[in-house]
Amino acid sequence: ICPYSVAVGDFDGNGKLDFATANIGSNNVSIRLNSCTPFAPEINVKGNNNTIASGDTMPSVTDNTDFGAINITGGTVMKTFTIENLGGSDLNLTGMPKVVLSGANAADFSITTQPTSPVAAISGTTTFVITFDPSALGTRTATVSIASDDADENPYTFAIQGTGVNPPAINCSSNIMVNSDAGQCSASVAFNVTATGTPTPTVTCRIGVTVITSPHTFPVGTTTVTCTASNGTPPDATCSFTVTVNDTTPPTITCPTNITVSNTTNQCSAVVTYTTPTPTDNCPGATASCLPASGSTFQVGVTTVTCTASDASPNSPDTT
């Protein structure tokens, strides 16, 4: 076959160059499709099934190079990475060890599982695992380096990072006891709750499901307050305290004016009725009683009626 002309292009759309020849005398065209894989090894590294470019300096949660926020008091996290060989011959990992960590905070990261070598040609894979165990607060960084016989990416490097954080701790007020405010069945009470942690925690206090802030108006009786500190690093911290408001205000009562009646005919007495006075108090529920009671038989002469007002509080005296 004698070529008259030669053309080069990707005739089958596989991303590789093919060539075609127009043949003298035979009036036909010969096409040679290129389906070959490059013979040299070609390293590629993935995290979370996303390629990490060699030389990458921007850690991301998308490809596992950002390990996230971890508790410095005992938390760890492990991330798995995959080494692929996209070339046509075996990829040899030549480092000792095969994956090396360096940089300012390399001691906070460790290779839990090293990859195996060689990595088979044409999409062979191996994996390695990095564990992050922060020793201090803040951003911790390191560089991953993988030496191999890849011709143009040796070593293959990329940056990793994680953040050391401190879970919250919380300190509640001691239990509080106060008297009710004047004329009120409640008291306005200030309380103090502090929390520490990194990042700075947010403190939320509740009575049941109701969020409260200091100062808060508490009713007479004992109320339990539960507070929670949260900064995004589990576990949240909680504490509680009680607020007791005592009712020391006695009820008041005003008796009717003195009553004068005549005895019942042919009797040395009379039945007398009167309106039992209504007590007033700072808290609802006060009651009044009188002796002798309305409707009693009173003897001729002067009889003193004593009326007493009481409320539910054991801390406030009765009034007569």
C-alpha cells in the first residue's frame, strides 16, 4: 500500500490520536485507531472518590483533606485515601515509608495504614489511612508526600489540615432562695451561668422548654432551671439549679362594723348573721373564717367575733 496523503485526528472519539492514509492505486483509505494505554505508570490520588491534584494546598472536606473539628481531649478521626495507577505499567511506590508526613503539625497526623506496592497497571489501586489526633487548639496542618516512579509527579504532594477544639464546660449558679417582691406573688431574680470551651460556647437556659435569660421573674415556690453550653463540639455540657421564692407577705382582712341586735322574743339570745370578710393577699387563694360563725346564737351581752385570714404559704403569718 502506497500512501498518497496522511491525516491525523481523533476519529473514534476516545481522546487519543488516530491516523488515516489515502492509498495510491487502490482508491481506498486505511485508518489506524489508537487504543493504546500509555506504557509509563501514572499516579493519581483520590479522597472521598474525588481526585486530589498533586501540589494541592487548599484542604477541603470534599476530598477528605480537611479532617474537620476534633476534640483535643481525646477525639480522633480517620480518613482513607486511594492511590490509582492510570498508566500502562506497574506503579512502584519508592518512599520509605511509602507515604510521608511533614510540615508544622505533622505530629498531629499519623499514617495508620500504609499502601501496598507495586500498584497494577491500568486502574490498579491501593489505599492508605491517615489519623488526625490534635494536640492543641486551632488549625493544624501537614503535607502528604508519596514518592514513586511516575515521571512527572514524583513526589505526589498535597496539603491536609484539621482543627483542634475544646468541648464546652459549664458552671451554674448555686441554688437561690429569695422572698417575693413587695405586693407580688413572684420575684425578679438574677442568675449567673458561665461556660468555657473553644470555640466560645453559647449558653441557653430553660424552664421546661421555655428559654429564659437573667434576670427572670420566678413565681412563689421552687423552680428548676436547666442550662446547656454548646460550641459545635460534642458533647454539650449541662447544669441545673433551683430558684425558691418564699411568700412572706401575710394576707389582710377588714372586719365588719360592730353589730347590735335585740334578743329574740322570750329568749335571752338572738341568732345573728353577718358577711364573712374577704381577705386580700399578694398571692391568690387566701381564705377567711370567723368564730362564732355567721348564723350562730349569741347570748345577751357583748360577744367578740374573731375573723382570721390565711394563705397557702407556710412563711406568711395568719392575720386576725
